[in-house]
Amino acid sequence: MEASAQDFIGEYKLLECIQCGVCTGGCPVSMKSGLNIRMMMREIKFSGKVEIPPEDTLWSCTTCSTCEARCPKELTPFDVIIGMRGITVEEGRIAPTIRDALESVFKHGNPWDRARAKRSEWAEGLDVPSFTGEEDFLYYVGCTPAYDPRGQEVARALVKTFDAADVSFGTLGNDESCCGDSVYSMGEKGLFELLVEDNLEIFENSKISQMVTTSPHCFNAFKNRYGKTSFEPRHYTEYIVELLDSEKLNLGKKVDKAVTFQDPCFLGKQNSIYDEPRKVLESIPGVNFIELDRSRERSLCCEGGGGRMWIDVPGERLAEKRVRDAVELGAEVIATACPFCTSTLEDAILTSGLEGSIQILDIIELVSQAL
């Protein structure tokens, strides 16, 4: 067997795979892309070769972890995809958009090709303090909320909520760098390890013990990819529930909307956080919360994770089906708790011709309206 195949068999425990097909059967993108992870694992195990599939197939995986959640042997099939992507990255056989995103992370600390000096521009006009080590927690903003105009609205709503609860927090300002979640999923593990080393040095020097993140992707990276850390990462929905339970945060204004919720894969399937976002929504006066048919563990991926924000795959995006389902349900708002979900769902409204039929809001924007 080739050394790469031996590495794959050992690292991803392919000998334990019983070829039941649950991974492919549950994969949300398998039907549109031809992605068959069961067959890929079988071929490596029995042929002794790692055959890289076509680009559209290889990059269709969103690393949502549905395959991992359903595998009876507790394997992580999507890691095989990440391993294959790593080979193409090393060989330079990647789409220009992926290459540019990775180069931008290396040069600027973000995948959006924006200058590091502009990272804190989202906070202009707000009194956002720098973290000194004396605050209750570090607010880790993240790349998309820091640079994307739509994401900036979410970051500002979160700061407004922190201020309303009179909690002590700070940010790293322009010293903040990419968490590396998408870098890891793209297969550039060398760059990811560099980010981990640099970020941990900043966190330790800043004496960070508690962290609240905007994005489930940042939360997941810090919790599950960074190894043992000296700080506890939390997604903001977990923290908002704590503020509500302690009555530090009081929501008095009514938001009369029929609202449903898109479970972010990296919050739900990856970390089993399902109740907290719903508890926040149900705490908002006036909100009529209604569940989508496919929710929680069965939720439909938006196709924004796993590096998919930087490469398009032919075919209808699952986010378009998600929007249509919500409209048919009678929802006026699809609430999210992830900047990638917000972006893909808003795009899906336009591509589905449903502009004006439904609105996409982050949960914290609804909270902000109720303050």
C-alpha cells in the first residue's frame, strides 16, 4: 500500500468501518454532488490508494458532521474529506478562491482579504473596551462579524446587549486573528497549527479565562480543535441564557413576529447546543416560535461551513430549500446564530425569488430589538 493510504487507514480508523452506508445516506449534499463517503472509505481500505475525487465532489462537503453523528462505529468520515483536501492543498490543486482565502489568512489574519488594521472598524461609534485581563470575559468577535457589513450588525447588537446587562468585557481589537476553523476544514493543517500557536500565545499573555464568541465556528475551533486551553470558550447563546436566568438582562419590548430557527451545524450537531438558542427566542416578548420540520439533530445544513463560503458547487443550495420550508411554515423570520447561516440564507432568499417574503435575523438582533 502507498504510504498515504496507510496513513489514512490508521488515522481515520478505516478498518473499523462496517460499510453500513449510514454516513452517505444521511449526508445532506450527497444527492446533489455525488459525494459518497462510504465508497471513498471502502476504496482506500481495499485498494490501498487514495483517489482524489473531482473538485465539485471533494469541496461539496460542509463538514456538518451528520455522518459522524449517525455513524454506529463513532467514526468521523468527514475527516477523510479534509485529509484529501490537504493533499490537494499541498499539491497546489485548489480553486483560486480557496487559495486566495488561505493566503489572506496567512497575510492578514482573516480570509476576506482585508487589512488587519481594519479589523476593529465594526466598533466605530461604540464604546468597546480593550481586554486587559480585569474584565469578566473576552468577546472574540471573529472574522466575518468583524469585516462583513452584515456580520458587523450582529457584532454591534451583541455589544448593545452586553451593555444593557452591564457586564464587563473587552476585545483584542486589531490584535485578534482568525480562529482557523475554515482553514482546518480546507485541509491546510500547517497554517491551522500556526494560528493555534499564535492565538494561544496572545490569549495566555492576555490572561484570558473566559471567552464568548459570535460564531459557532470559532466556538467549535477553540473548544474542540485547540486541545487543552487555559480558557473556557462559550457561544454567545449560552451566555445570554445565563444573563436571562440571573435577571441581569431584561427584555421589555415586544417583537411581534412568527420566528423559526436554523440550527447551525457547528453549534448543534458538533456541540449538542440546541436548547439555549430556543430558550433565548422564547424569552423575547411577542415572539411566536415555530419549529421547522427538520430541526435539531435532523436540521438541514446551509452549506456555509467547511470552507464552502469560498467555493461554489453547482446545483441548488440547501439554504434555498430551507427558506422555502420556512415560508411554507408561515414564518416571518428565520433566526440564526451563525454568520455563515445568515449569509447563505439571505443569498437564498434572492436566488429563490422570495425577496420580501421572509427576513433573516441573528438571534441577538431580535434580542436587541427587545431591549
